Amino acid sequence: MFQDLVPGFDALAVGLLALLILDYIRVSLRQGLRTLPGPVLARFSYLYRLLMVYNGDGPANYLKIHQKYGPIVRVGPNEVSVADPKMIPVIYGIGSKFTKTPFYDTMAPVYQGEVMDSMFTARDPIYHKHLKSSVSQIFSMTNMKNFEVYTDECTQIFMDAMLDLENQSLDFSKWLQWYAFDVISAITFQRRFGFMEQRRDVDDMIGKIDTGLQYVKILGQLPFIIPILRRALLSRQFQRLNLLPDTLDRFMKITEEEIDRYDHHSVENRKAGRTDFLAQLREKEERSGKISHRDMMNHLSNNLLAGSDTTAISLRAMIYYIVRTPHVYDKIQTEIDEADRHGRLSKFITYEECLKLPYLQATMKEAMRLHPGVGFPLERYVPPSGAEICGHRLPAGTNVSISAPVIHQIKDIYGEDADCFRPERWLEASPESLKAMDRYFLSFGHGARTCIGKNISIMEMGKFVPQLLRHFKISWASPLPEWRTHASWFWKQSGLIVRLERRVAP
Ligand code: HEM
């Protein structure tokens, strides 16, 4: 049929096919990459990478290919996955010239018709530095005391709900996410979205992030599409087609409302002693100069996006592993009860108090080691000078990455039983081993682009989990023996069904 419409179609088709094949061969023979081990399909096509993550099993599949091919594997035409911990400082260390890849562009929100790169998605180091400079103090450990009051308010609401729902089967996968989301919005601008009060996904906000992440999971594996899509997203004609849902629109609107609300009541706010993120940013402006409305929007909305799922996943991991490992549950309960009996715990356990519960802290680390919040590889481009990775000279522009779920299974670092949940490993290790375990712990990333919000999460989890265990006995109530997990950047879990029974603290 095409032959009738286009004279010489056969020749054209054969020519195009030949060009395509030649291009595939050229790409697969790329200097520096052609000697790397890996599956044949990955040399030619992005399909392999896509198939590895498509079903949500990315963490297990990356582990498998490294078990099969070794510490360096070619996983795409220009993509290399690394499982050698010594390469972590090389790729991610402070001062490293490796930059984030376009994968991160898939997670940048659009605001007022323009892409708004956040501190997390920014690929340009200068722009990243600009964004970071206005908030790094607010994220510092010493500032966490200003946020505790907001977490305590949310904890009270959570506890009241648990009393109300005592002895019923509860989907804790949802409850813990509602908690984490309400906490981060309260810390960010003193407003709870009300997930816990309404006991539902208000305005489908969590559902919308999940939908967005399904796009991230797929499009992020196809780097040639990302720049086209980024341009299309900004074109009015494309927007009118409504092909991609605007999953972040609601967050932007709420963030705008909250900035407005603050600015209209700034005098009363000050009298009321607001210490949330927004109030602190406005105070910082007074001391060191204007922060643009766009940067303000950027920081506040990013807190919601970067700080809710991640903390919820880590809370789920803690509760799941504690409940499923009776001897751990006994030990952590004993530690909490003893501290309580000796009057070392306030009505709401403070951040300072929870840092003095070593078994709790070890349990938190161990849960995040076995189940890191981010299950995908952290992609970076090799700088213009090229780089020596696992004994191979990789050319500039190669996409290299390391995954936390893979690194955390390395027996030389975490022990022969690295695949088991055993918080004791963090307490028994020699100082030297502990140093290595900490250095290669990748749940919060590493180096120059490490998680800036980690103090918030460590404070939140460290306060909340012992508070919950102090007042409730939690038991597994699912008909299934396990939870389910799905990684689409965040490594989310579902099916964490438990039953709570109140207990009298000693
Ligand atoms: C347990 C909870 C958390 C986990 C597991 C986590 C994980 C991570 C990881 C792995 C990275 C590095 C990403 C990369 O290198 O590509 C990162 C970066 C980041 N995280 Fe977190 N995060 C958590 C909590 C938070 C919170 C509560 C916030 C904010 C309120 C936050 C804000 C950020 C930001 C802004 C970045 C980018 C930092 C930069 O590039 O300078 N995170 N996080």
C-alpha cells in the first residue's frame, strides 16, 4: 500500500532500517563501554532498563544483574550500574564533578508555565548552590527542636485515632503515610492537610504523586524522550491535549495559599511564635535579603514532595520489621519501658531523648538499610575529563549509578547475614567496620547531593516509633505473610495490615 503512495518506498524503508541497525552497532561499540559485562539487549536498547523496573521490582533486578555480572554492568547503551562501595565517594563525594542526569528532569514540577527545578532535581551545580544557600541552616540538626511541636501535634491525633480504632485490622501502609504527610505539611507551613482527621487521601494528593511516579518510572528509562517531553510540557498546544495529568498542581495551589496566609497575618504570626519552615524563611529574608516568590514556592512545595513518601516508607519498614521479628520487638520494648520507668521520657518523647535509645536508633538504621526509601539507582554523568570506575576508563557523559538496595547487601561491609534484619549489627561492629557501614549507607544518598531533609526524618521517626510502642501493642493482622512492594523511584510498600491494642506504660 505504501509503495503505491510513496514511490521508492521499499528502498527508503530498507535504507532507514540499515541506518537504524548501523546506529545500534555504533552505540553498542561505544569506546570505553564495549568491554563492560552485561546483557546483550542492554547494549543496543533502553528496553532492558525499562523491563528491569517496569513491574516495580527494580531493586531485586539490579541486585540480580550484579550477582550475575559483577560490580560493574552495562545496563543501557550509555548506562552503567556500579556495585562497588569504593566508587561511592568517587561518583557522589563532595567535590566530585559528576552531575545529575536528565532522569531527574522527570520529577521537576511546572509552575506558572515554566519548569521549576528544585534543590533535588537541579542539575546545574551553580543553580543548586543558589537554592541550597537559603535553607541549609533551617534543615540543620540544631534547628530540629523548632519542628518538634508540629510532630507532637500530629502524633497526638494519630494516637487518638488508634485508641478509637483499637483491636481493628488497620492498613498501616496508609496510616503511616497520612501521618508523615500531615507532619511535613505542619512543619512546612503549619497546616495539616487533614489526612489523619479525615482518614482518607484528601483531594487524592497521595494518589496523584503515585500516578506521577508511574510516569517517572517509565519515562526516566528513556533518556531520548525526556528533553522532548520537557519542551512539550511547556507548549500550550500540548497542555490543551491533556495527555499527561498535572499531578502536582494541587500542591502548588496549597503552597501559594499558605504563603498568602502567612503574609496577611505576619504580625500575629510573629506574636504567636510560629517556628515552621515558612516562618523561618521569612525571618531569614529580613536578616539576609529577599528570597524570590518562585524560590519560596520551590522550597516549600519540594518539602512536601521529597519529605512525605520517603519518611512514610521508612516508618513502614521500621514497624514491619519490628512486628515481624519478635526478639527485636522484645528488646526495643524493654529499652523504651526501662527509659520510661526511670523517668527519661517526656509525655511526648523528645528528639534528644530518643537519641539516647541505642537499640531504637540501630533498628531505624537497619530498617532503612534493608528497605531504603529510594529504590532506584542514583544516576550521574561522568564529567568531561572521563573517569576510572572499577578499573574501566569511562568516557565523559556516560551515565553511571549506584543503588542503595544493592550496596546494602554487600557482605564484606554488612556481614554474612546482610540479607537479614538484625539491628545488633550496628551495635556489635568494631569501630572500623562501623565506620565502613556508615560510610557506605546510601539511604540518604551521599556527598554533595546527600539528603538535606534527613534530620527531619530521623527526628520524626525517632520520636514517633517509641511513642507508639510505649502506648500500643502492635500485631500482624494480614491474611498474607508479607507486605508488597513496588519501586518507581520511591520503593513503596502496601499491605502492612496490623492490629493495635492499648498497653499501660510501666
Ligand atoms: C527517610 C526519609 C528520607 C529519605 C530516605 C530520603 C532520601 C533521599 C535521597 C536518597 C536523596 C539523594 C537523591 C540523589 O542523590 O539523587 C535525597 C535528597 C534530597 N532530599 Fe531526602 N530523603 C528523606 C527525607 C527528606 C525530607 C524530610 C526532606 C525535606 C523536608 C528531603 C528533601 C530532600 C532534598 C531537598 C534533596 C536534594 C538535596 C540536594 O540535592 O542538595 N528528604 N533524599
